[in-house]
Amino acid sequence: MGAIVAVSTNADEDARAVAESMLSTLKHRGSVVETRSIVGQEGESVKCALGCASHPNSSPKIASSPRLIVAVDGSFYEKPEFGEGEAILRQVERSSPSKAIKRAVNEIGGFVGLVARRKCLYAFRDVNGLKPLYYAHTRDLTGFASERKALWKIGLVDTQAFPPGYACTLTEKGFRKIQLAHFRHPTGKRMTLAQASANLSRLLTKAVKRITNETGKVAVAFSGGLDSALTAAIAKKVNVDVEAVSVGLPGSPELSTVNEFAQKMDLPITVETFSSDSVEEYVRRLLWLIEEPNLMKVSVAVPLHWAAMVAARRGCSVMLCGQGSDELFGGYYKYARTLDTKGRRALIAQLYRSVIESSQVNYERDDQATAPFGVELRTPFADPDVIRFSLTIPSEFKVKEHNDLTRKWVLRNTAKLFGLPDDIVSRRKKAIQHGTGVENAIRKLAKSHSLATDQYLSKMFEDVKRMESMP
């Protein structure tokens, strides 16, 4: 968990100083800051510098040789040495940046990377987009950063999210992107519900083993719902030292059941209730962190931020969650509406779009919400093998016709294979922003300021977006 930045400039300025300026806005993602620059030949106008920020006691994320610099943020679950940059640096030195980056992008994990050599700058991102990366460029200046605020800092306002599964090359000839990994459109396969559930059980187990490899004690953001309970049950089955973490406001629906469900699962749990009076303070902070005044995103980010805070106090640097499940298996009620009004083809297309758009809708926000505590959020439902198989599962095993209020049938059937209690298996979806009471609290705050909720968030965002450090 940390931050990376890169800058390439044609202007008469010190690229390394620019990178240091960018990192000054990202110290909440790691207080140990390091920058390195490429020294070109005399008379060359293009200058490149890379930088990283990491939390104390974490592995270095930047590596260099006389000709190259590599910076990485995130994890390669089956090749953890990649996350230190050294392995990618060795691969680049043995072959070429393009070949080494292609191998890296097709590894399993959540990561972004930057490679600089004289006159060239490269960037790449995992196929899910689990780790954020943004970029912007003008005629004289190009920047990459883990958060947009680092680009705003150096005057790059028109920022874009770097697309998942892509790599890019920036040279004197221009900016070129190429797709190296993607998820194919759904292709329905013939299978029974039992076959689908058995295969899903096997793949989820494999995914949990991958994301908990060499992690030590692991937290699970636990709501008592299907996704988090199944994640915790699988982690427990594969002998992970796991502890449930539950957060919410006083009287929130989520906290009323978590102790009971954790006891049924024989799962150690830490529950923390946050004061309603503190919500406005956290809304300010999360608006600054996620850089977007969107009610749904802020309402989800606040409890994830709380959960990461508690997980860090409990000595966990990794927290598991159930993100990605609803998009794969039709968890939201909107999918039932689509099926009943537009038919199965429309539902299948909508589910696929939801999976592809998860980076911008969910994962970037989630990473930004949890990063300040040095806690990395990981989810078995974002495992590429789980996604590829789940896209082939017949949609009738996900959402049924005629106002399906339950949905996610194949996942519920899978949960039975792991012995989850019936009241968890059959529990209906309750979104985190509602279960923790956060969205309702934000609406009340807006009303107390005599503002519509969107106006309240936009006004507060304008107040905090130019702040140099986390509120």
C-alpha cells in the first residue's frame, strides 16, 4: 500500500522536484518518500522522474539501475517480489520494457507500475483496476499519480483514469496505449446449478489462498451478509488467521446482527460504533480522499475507512471484503428490474458492464478510503479466474424472473457448501451505506444545513479539494 508518481517534462524545470511536489500531497498513503530521475545526455530536452511513498516497515516499491527506474504500488499475489520493483527491473534489463510489462499485466494481483528510461516513460495497470492510477498531459508536461490531487498540484487539471489491463508508452513521438488483458463478453455454457456452485467453490477457495498468501493476520470487513460471511468462512477453512471487523453508527441495522452471526461461524470479531456527531468530520475527509462529491461513493467510503482504521489497530495490513460479488451475481435490485422490463439479454449485458466498470465505480474509491492506514483491501470476487468463470454461469442462476427479491442464487448455493448458517445464506442484500446508517446520516446533515444532499457534498468538496493534507 502506498503511492507512485511519474513526470515527464520538456520544459526547463527539474523533473525530480516536480515529482517531489506531487508526492507532498500523497503522504497520507505513505510517509516514506523517495524519488529518482533519469539523467539524459547533454542537450536532451525530455526529463523523467519517478517517485513513491510507502508506509514505514513496508518493502521498497522503487528500484533503479543506471538506465532504468521502476516504481510499483500494489501486490502480485503469486509473485510478491514484483511489488518491490526489483523483479520487473530485472525483467526489463533482460528483455525490453514492453515484454516485461506484458508479463506483469498478465499476473494476478492488484497493482499499477511505472517504468522510466531515457526518452521513454511506461505505465501499466492490472486487469481489474484494483489500484488507482490517473494521468494527464499537455504539450510540455505529462504526469501519472495514484490520486488526482497530485496532478492538480502541478497544474494538470484535465485528468483521466488509466484504463485497467492497459499499458502505455510515452516518447518524443507521442502517447500510445495498448490493451494487454481484458475480460471477454459472457458466453453462456451449459451447466447445472450444482456444477456451477462446485466450480465456484473451488475457484473462490483458490482465490482466497492467493490473496492471503504470506499476509499474517487478516481482517474481514464483516456485515453478516452473504458476501462477507462467505469470504470469512473460506479464509477460516484454508487456515488463515482471520478476524471479523464490523463498524457502524449507533442503532444501525448492521451492528444488530454481526455478533450473533460471528458466533454462529465461530469467528473472532471486533465491533466499533462511531458517533453520529463524527460523521461530518469523516465526510470531509473522505471527500478529500476519493476526490468526488458523489453520495453513494462517500456513503460507502466512510464505513470502509472506519473498518480499515479498526483493522490497522488490530495489527492487520490486509483486509478482505466482498466487493465485486453483486456485479458478478446480480446482487442489486436494479438487475431484477432490468430482467423483468428488458429481458435476459439486457440483464447479461448489464452485468458484464458492471464488472468492467467496477474499477471506476468501486475499486478506486475503496483503495483511496483505506490507504491512509496502510491497509490493503483485497477481494476474492475480483480474482480473474473467478470472474472469467462467473461470466459463463447462466444468468437464471443469478437473477430469476418476476421481481426477484433474493437474487445471487448460485452464490447462495455455494455458501451452503461451506456450511454457512441458513439465515446468512438466505439474507437479502443490504448495501453497506444503508446497513451502517451512513447515507441516512449524510442526508440529515445536508438537511440541517438547509441544502439538498448533492449541494451539501459539492459545497464541502470545494472547501476541501485544495487542501494540502488529509483533513
